[in-house]
Amino acid sequence: MRILHLYGDYRWTGPAEPVVTLCLALRRLGHTVHFACRATPRRVRQSIEREAIARGLKPVTAFHLNRYFNVLANLSDLRSIRRFCEREKIDLVHTHLSHDHLIGGLAARRVWPVEATPAGRAPFAGAFRALFPSARRSREDRGAERAGPRIVRTNHKGIPLKPGSGNRWLARSLTDGYSGFSRAALATDRLALGIPDERTAVLPLAIDLARFVPRFPPPGLRTTLGIPEGVPLGGIVARMQRHRRFDVLLHALARAMAQVPDLHFCVIGRGTHRRKVAIEPAREMGLAGRVHFAGYLKEGYLDTLAALDFKVFLVPGSDGTCRAVREVMAMGKPVIAARRGMLPEIVRDGLTGIVVEEGPEPLSQAIVALARDPARRAALGAAARESALRDYDVEAQARACLDWYERICSLPPAGPGPLWIGKRR
């Protein structure tokens, strides 16, 4: 199978790494996979393009894939993506963000005239016809436009898409297949967007199980972070942003630390407003010296995770599938998770961690319970590791995705195609 993945961003955040990992796994299964993303802007050090190349995947950066509306860039992509699909004989276009879905879907539906604009026609007449094709054309013409690669979309948010008119039109007109990672979110999207069950799939989650393994931290690591040896240590991996509920976390820690005097906590991550959101409130609440801010870690990240006894996670970030939670579970660590997004689908309450209602009191009770009970931490952590080995295998995800591709390609194109004006024949 010949597959084109479209990803309209250049930043190495959110679902970027999982998409690159999936492309590489599909290649290992013997398929031709092209991965297209935005070119890296100047002065940007870490990007999808550079990280993908480092992993052995050379991205296609010939398309604009501008996530914001830009007439010239969008029209250029309609032409160039269609030409690419024809030249490379693409069987399926896999989109991951709403902009990719719209532009890639229109291009794959063959609604864009590749040839030069005929004399006398307004310069944007082709674009108008692409979005609003005339109802007067014959069924044969419309059928020819519909020929081409199948179009599929993955929801990486872990929550349902907004059921607005735009998403409903995309689902009805430019979606042959739709997938997600959350069963609950996918069930809601099926109903809200009107997608038939046979065209949807819940894909397995995946992480690099060879990288995230149980390990001992280097001697002296805790001392380097200012944390005494032998004390219970919790942690969180998250950008320090207002919506990540650091206020709830700090109030819970204040209550928990009053009950467990030797409890310490490590915050791994950065954020534009980190001082206002977390550092200053922690100091004002008397938690300085017990809440430690390790910052963003690239080198030493795994060693720092290994030093934790348990992890807290309250709000999914740009990656709604909560990869940071699954990674620490694979390392044999229990997780305290809020009942938000798809966290309850990842962390099984009482088996691999503790799921709590949002609020300082329920969170503090869970923190105290794990801080005081090393045996329970070990049992939950061992179960978390077993769950990760069973559920997060990259090759299993790729095989399931390929089965879904083959099912979609065996079905006729879905939906009525682009929006028609006037009465359809």
C-alpha cells in the first residue's frame, strides 16, 4: 500500500512523535509511506522535520500546510498535493489535523484543476469550483472527481471533536475513514458527526517500549535535584500553564505534606508563566524546598522519571492521549490521574494507579495513600508495567492501523463529495 500522511505543523509537540513512530512502523511492515509536514522555520531548533530525520524518516516539506487560512498557500497545496498523489500513486491519505483534513481531502477528491486556468476565466474560478462545484455537471464528471486516494482522519485529542458545521461537513464529504484512541470519544464522534461504524476504528496506543523500561536512577541524582535519599517522591511532567491545574496540585500537596512530613515532589517541564503559575505560589504556600522544579529535561529525562515513586497527571496537554502517563507506566510507576479526558481509559483505578475526582482533597488523599505505602506502590507499578507491555506495542498499533486502511480501501468512497450547490441529480 502507498500512503501519504499529512501533518500541518512543524513543532515537535502533541501527536507529532506518535505520527512519526507510526510511519516508521508501517514502513517496517513493507509499505511505502510518505510523511509530509511544514518546513522548519528559521531559528527553530527542535522540529518535526529534524526529529523525523534523526529517526530515519525524511519528511516531504514541499507543501505549505499552513494551519491558518492563506489563499495562495492553500491553493498551491491543492494543486501540489493532488499532483504528488498522482505521481506517487497514493492509495490513501491519512490526515491528523483539521487543516490537513480539509486541504488534503479536497486534493485527494480530485476537485482541483491541475492544468492551467483557461483564458478568460477568473483567476480563482478553479478554487471556487473546488469548494462549490456546479450541480449541472454530469454524474460521470463528478464520479471522475471522486476517483483517487481514500481519505482518513485520526482524532488525537482523546476527547470528541467539536460538533460544529465545519467538522460535520468534513466528516460527511471528505472522510472515508475515521479513527481515534479513546473509545468514549469515538462513540460520541460517530453520533455527532454521522460516521458509520464500519468506517471507524479505535487504534491501540503505542510508545517505545524498548526505551521506557524499569531502571534504577543514577546514584546521587536525588541529591543533585536537592531531594533527600530515601524519602517518598512524587512527580508530574507537564508544561506550567494556567489550564494545567497547578493550583489544585499545590493545594493538594500542601495538605499531603502536612500529613507526610518527609514527602517531596518534582515538577518536570517548563512554561512561559511558570513563575506565576507554580514557582511563586509554591513558595507562598511554604512548599519551597519540598517542591522541586527540574525544568525541561532532554538529557536525564529517563533517569529523573526512574527516581520518582509515583506520578500525578491532572490535565491532558496538546497530546490528548497522555503519552507521558503511558511512558511512566511502562517504567513501572503507578499514576494518580484525574477523571478527565481519556485518563480513566489509560489508568485503571485500583489496578495500575488511582483515578480521582478533581479537587485538592481527593488528590491529597491519593498522594498520602501512595506516599505512606511502598508495597502498594510496588504492586500498582508492576501492574502498570504489565499493562504497558500488553497494550502499547508499536508494531501492534501499526498492524491494527493497516487492517483499518485495508477495510477502508475495500469500501466505496464515503459521503456525497464536495458541497453541491443547487438540486443534485
